[in-house]
Amino acid sequence: MCRREKELSVIVPSKCVRAARSSRRVVRVSQPAKLLAVVAGMAAFVVTGAGAAWCFPWSIDMYRGPAIQPLEVSPRVMPEGTLPVDTGSPPQSLEQATVKAHNPLKPTPENLAHGKEMFDNDCAPCHGENADGNGPVAHLQRAHGIQPKNLVTGVTKNLPDGYIYGYIRDGGFHMPAYADAMDSDERWDVVMYLRQLEAQASKAAPKTASK
Ligand code: HEC
């Protein structure tokens, strides 16, 4: 009896150990037989319907989920005011806006006040409160050789409303676009306020304004 057998015999009688070993030898089966047993087992699994036990709801949830095909149900009704029905602007290039876009609003004190508020918040940092191109952050652009335009004199003053409207919407090379930040009416309010600033600038300095 080797040492291992001795150890085992303490807990298990050596007769049992020998029996276990010999029975292991007996149950040893060949490879093809094993394969056959597995296939037979699977067939039995399917035939006896034991397969159904596999289909817990969680395993087929994703197949049974509600599938809604496009246009199967009518679109949700949008909350009021979601779509521009009165003053929304159609898709237009800057060139088209320059020629076709016309201000539908009146320069009422409210509209001008709103235009001033938008201009002071969004435009004045670069263009300056008077739109003369000297806003508080203009020096940062100048450091890179960029100059926010003076909007109250020269070329800009004579550009059509539609161009300014389209420029605010699209932005420029070094100017942000405000298509998503201002709606159509707000852009027109800014245009009207800018016209007011231009008129004030020409009154204040008629000589430079005509340059
Ligand atoms: C980050 C700085 C910056 C801000 C903010 C900004 N601009 Fe400009 N803007 C510029 C620069 C720089 C130009 C010169 C063209 C270019 O580089 O896009 C310009 C050009 C323009 C022009 C074209 C002028 C021309 O003669 O062609 C208009 C109009 C204009 N800006 C209006 C506005 C208005 C209105 C706002 C606010 C809604 C605004 N800008 C906000 C920097 C700015």
C-alpha cells in the first residue's frame, strides 16, 4: 500500500477505493459513443418538450416587444407654438435672403427694445454697444488678425436688411451663427435696432458715416 492509499484508507476503506477505481475503468466510453449520447440527449430534449422550459419570458422578451412601423400611427400633436406658422422663415441661402427676405415687423418701441437686448447680449461683445466694431472682446480677435466689422458706417450700412438678417442666421468666417439662438422675429428685431444705431451714428458724425 503506497502512502496515498494509506491516507485514503484512513477515511475510506481501501476496498471501496479499489472498487471506485475499477468502476471508473468500466464506465470509460469511446469518443463516437460520447458524441452519439450527446446527440441523442439533445433529440430527447427537443422531442419531450423539455425545450419549453428554456423559454422563460426573459429569453424572448426582445422578440415580443411592440414593433411600431413608420407611419403606422399618426404623429404626435405638437404642443402649441412648436412650429412657426406665422413668422417662420423658409430655408434660404444668404444670397436668397439678401434679395427675398423682407422685414415683416414694425419698429415699435417693444421690438426695438427687444432688438437692443439681443444685440447687447449677443453682438456687442465683438461689435461694441454702438456697433462700431470695438466690443470688449474685439482685441482677442484682433490678436489673430480678425476685425469685427463696424456695422454703422461704410459697406454694412448700405447692405439690405435681408443680408444682415441672413448673416445673423448663418454667421461668417469668424462670427458665430445665430440660427438656433434667435428665432426669425428676434433676428428682425436686431436688424431694426441695428438700423436705429446706424441712424444715430450718421446723426452724430455725418462725415465719418458717409465714408
Ligand atoms: C465673436 C465675435 C462676433 C460676434 C459675437 C458677432 N459678430 Fe458679427 N462679425 C464678426 C466678424 C469678425 C465679422 C467679419 C466677417 C467674418 O469674419 O465673419 C462680422 C461680420 C458681421 C456682419 C457682416 C458685415 C458686412 O459688412 O458684411 C454683420 C451684419 C454682423 N457681423 C452682425 C452681427 C450681429 C447682428 C451679431 C449679433 C447677433 C454679431 N454680428 C455677432 C464678429 C462677431
